[in-house]
Amino acid sequence: MICCQFVFAPGGYDEEFHRLDQEIDAYARALPGFVSAQTWTAPERGLVNAIYYFTDTASVRELARFPAHREAKDHVHRWYQGYQVVISNVTATYGDDRLTTHP
């Protein structure tokens, strides 16, 4: 499984941001390899972590090539005060199955 994290410090959002954000999220969720998504905040640091899980790298590549995603990347500094992308391979997940937030 592939974990894609977009950690960012929010800035100012406009109509274009919300349109692209909705398009990208809908596209990601429609990809065959999509598993789940979740968002975490660290208010003490002013950060947000949007996390998407996929079964394969092909789906991640498709998301990266999605025109709305490419357009949003061109304007990232307009909407965020800073960001970091972390892509990782998940080797295991486990728990007591009482949480619905895990992939």
C-alpha cells in the first residue's frame, strides 16, 4: 500500500482553490487503487495533513497526472504558507478494528 501525505500550513483560499480541491479529491477517490483518505490537524503548529492511501503506484501516478492536480500545483504558494509531500510504502497496518480511520 502507498501512503501519500500532503502536510501544509494553510493560507488564503479562494473559489478556484475550492473547485480544484473538490475535483482532485473526487478523482483520487474514483481511482481503482484508492483505499481511503483522512485529514489530521496539528493546531498547535498550524499544520494540516491530508492523507490518501492507494493499493499501487499506478494510481498515485494517475493522480499526479490529473490536469486539476497539475493546475493546483502551479498555484500552491497562492494558497499555502508552506507544504511538504511524503510518499511512503506501508508495510503493515493493524489494530483492534474499532477505528474506522485506518486503511
